[in-house]
Amino acid sequence: MSEHSYHDQVNKENIEKMRAVLQELPKFCKQFFRGIENTTSTRTRLGYALDLRIFFEFIQQNNNAMRRTPIQEYPLSLLDQLGREDIEEYLDYLELYYKDDKEYRNDERGKSRKLASLRSMYHYFYTSELIEKDVAALVPMPKLHEKEIIRLDPDEVATLLELVENGEELTETEKKYHKVTKTRDLALLTLLLGTGIRVSECVGLNLNDVDFKNGGIRIVRKGGYEAVVYFGEEVEDALLDYWEERAHKTPAPGHEEALFLSMQNKRISVRAVEKLVKKYASKVTSLKKITPHKLRSTYGTNLYRETGDIYLVADVLGHKDVNTTRKHYAAQQEENRRRAAKAVKLREP
């Protein structure tokens, strides 16, 4: 198997899904996806395809001139026939719509993503001089309200790892599984909390990606490029314990290289990691919805708190834009403001 067969497999699945969705889109969309293939990931293109399917289904339902025409037969000239008002009505539609008796809702972030997909398609055909107007560019992106950044406090991190070690707060059924997965779970959570890697990067790790001599792991970042992330002593200890246990397991065929295995001895999935994080974190805090990404935010905040170096945090987290990283130290800024309030004395005591 190839060194990073997990990521190859994910890309293959994304391509297959996108090709299936393309069969439901206007034929001209194939040219758009070919045009952006070298500058986007398979995940991004699949997301665009799914968003565009919703848009053209909206057009078929709400545009009298196109109602009787199969979506696959829509001409490229349709993009010039649609106006700004059509796209604004589409954004209103996204707030609440139904498909196959199922209800769908989109907040401002969902609307922004779908408008971004539409803008990308319009921009491609406009700059290729295949349409006369870039109508989508005239519609402003929905205003995004800042969401509170949820992360674990230092005492909650310690409590979480202690819980994984002893399993005392778990139900009787959970304790049975815990006996089997304890070492793996502790290594996995310690790695996420101690390096800030993404859950997809974590599940994609192979045995030969771990370098104990230099204290680093080789991961495949978003976009497909490789990077080395270094870990500390606590992560090393947890990984070594699991490494010894992993050596005695017999992986399922095709999963021999995977570092983290499921109970079926297959490469653990993103969904399985999300579930185990939720299981343990729910015992630690009922007020915070903790996901693997929240563990990443926790690491980012802790690293900034210790170093004060925003560029270091951006580099370690694999952020191409430092502004993205600011989310991870918002809590630290709050602490600084609180300290500032106490620093200045108006009257001597």
C-alpha cells in the first residue's frame, strides 16, 4: 500500500461522490470543475458540487421558464439571464427549505458557504469570457456574527485525561469497552491536545509517520502537503504505551500501516474519534460541546498563552493566514483585558 493510502482513499471517495453529483448538474458545470481542479482540493470541489445542486434545484422550483427543463439541459446562457434578485431570493430560500420530506436550515455561515460556491462558478465563467455578467459578485456576503470560541480550561484538560486513564465516570457498558480501548484513547486524546493536529490528520497517521527519535509525527495537511509536527514528553509517553499495545494487534487486511485502530482492527474513522471525544468530554463538562476541533482550539490557546507568538501558533496549526489563528487566542485576549482592568489604580488605598 502507498505511504499515505488513507488520504489517497479519501480523495478517491470524494472524486467518486462528485462525479455522481455532476450527473445531476447542468453539463456546463463539468467545465467549471475541470478549470478549478489544479487549485482546489477534492473536498472543496465536492462541497461546491453539492452547493450548486441545491442552487439549480431552487431555480427549477422557482423559475417558471426553467421549470419544465431538466437541470442537466440548462444552458450556460442561463447564468446571464439570472439577476441579482434571483440570487438574493435563493439566500432567503436557504434559511428554510424542504427536500424529500426533510427540513433543511442554514445560518449565515451556511449561506456564506453556498454563496461562495456560486460566486466561484460565476467568476470562472466570467473571467473565461463565456458569460457577460458576474451577477453573483453583486450580492454581498451575509454578515457573520462572531461565535464564542469553545475550548477546555486547563483544569478540564487534566480532568479529561484522568477520566480516560481511570474510567470512573463511565457507565458499566462504557467501562467494558474502556478496558479494551483505554491505552489507545489516552494516546489519541493526548496527541490531539498536545499537538493541535486536525482529526483527519490524526486518523490518517501511519506507523512509519511516528519518529520517536526526534519526537515528531509526519502528517498530511489540508491541501495534501506534508508537514512534521513535534510532540512533548507527555505525548511521547502516551504514544509509547499505545505503541507497545499496537505491536500485539493483528490489523485487518488493508489496514496494516494504520497507527490508530478501531475495535475491528481497522483504521479508526473520523466519526469514531468524534464519538469518543464526545463520550469522555460529556463527563467533564455539560456546558461545553467538545469536539476534536475544540481540542485543537484548546491547544492553540495554550500555546499562545505560553509563548505569546501568534506566528508560531499559526505555523504549528498549519494556518496559511495568521488571522485564522486569532480565533484560537481570543480567550487570552480576554484575560489580558481583565488584567488591564485591575492594573490601574485611581486612588491609593
